Amino acid sequence: MARTADEYKQLSIREFTKAAKVYESGHAGIYEMCKDDYPQMLAELEREPFADVLDVGCGTGAVIELLHEKYPDAHYVGLDLTPDMIAVAQAKSLNGCEFVVGDAEDLPFPANSFDAVLSSNSFHHYPNPEKFFAGVARVLRPGGRLILRDYTANDFAVWLMNTFELPLARLAGHGDVRILKQSQFRAMVEEAGLSVLAMEAQKGWRAHLVARK
């Protein structure tokens, strides 16, 4: 049975309300793998100067916390759909960091606000990913970059995941919507008016996407 966008989002909120309690405990189960993407994403970010960074699907603020430790003078904003995740992030009381409850498909920020937008292991929860890319194109400054880590693989493997794995995940209470092919990533990014700098299928079914406004 097909779900509406709101039903997918409610699934994600329920899933991550539970996850917020253990996300940084060292006993986060399947969410432990999210940490594997941080080094590649931060290395990409560090290729160019930045002052204002938005992390979409920031969870408990783990990526922003790492950045704040290394670059304390920058300004960071984390956005997540799940209030309990944001509450954990806010409790860290990091100077120069804001954490906001909000929707990745309707970014509540002015145009030309950020040098970089990050997204790690959140994208496959978006029912309307084209709205996310359009929002990114709006809030990025000219020359700014989107750095996204999620899932992809060869086209057949993506079909298998969408046909078998994700329906089972939804039955188990996860808010996974779909995995994109590399060609779909490229098409959506370009439709939003961004230029693809890198689109790679890396080991571990990882998508590594970098795009510039």
C-alpha cells in the first residue's frame, strides 16, 4: 500500500524518537554505521573555506559537534524533523550552533544563507527529494556546496533494495522511502540548478555526492 509523504515523515519521527535515546550511547545498533560517513564528509567540506554550515537531518548534532571542536569560530545550524533529536543536540549548549526542528523538504532559512549544506544518512527518508534539492539551491550562497552521503549502488542493486529491503524496513517501523540510482541523483541535482562536482557509488552501498551552486 502506497503511503503519503506525511505518513512517511510520521514513520521517521517515531523511529528517531526512539533512536534519540541511544543514538550517541555506543549502543545505537544499526545507527552506529552513520559514523562511518563523517570522515569523508568532513574531508570534503574542508577542501574550501566556510563560515556558515547547515546540517540537514542533523540528528543529535554529532557532525556539528565535530566541526565545532575543530572550527569553533564558524556558525552552524542543524535541522531535524524529530523534536527529541533536536532536544539532545540543544542540550550540548555549543556556542555558535543552532538546532531547529524542521522539514528537509521545506528549509526554513533565507536565501543565500550558507556556504555549505551537509546531509548524512537522511536523504532516503525524504518522500519528495526534489523539494530538498530545490531548497538547497535556494539557501546556498553562490559558489556554495552540497555534500551528501546516503545509499546507492549499481542500478540492479538499487532495484533489489527498493523492491525487497525497504518494504521490510517499513514493516519494522523505519521511515525509509527509496534509494536513488546515481543517474537519478544527477538528474535531480541538475534540475534544481546545481552543478554536480562528484557523484560516486563507494563501498558499503554509499553515495557520495558533491554539488555546487
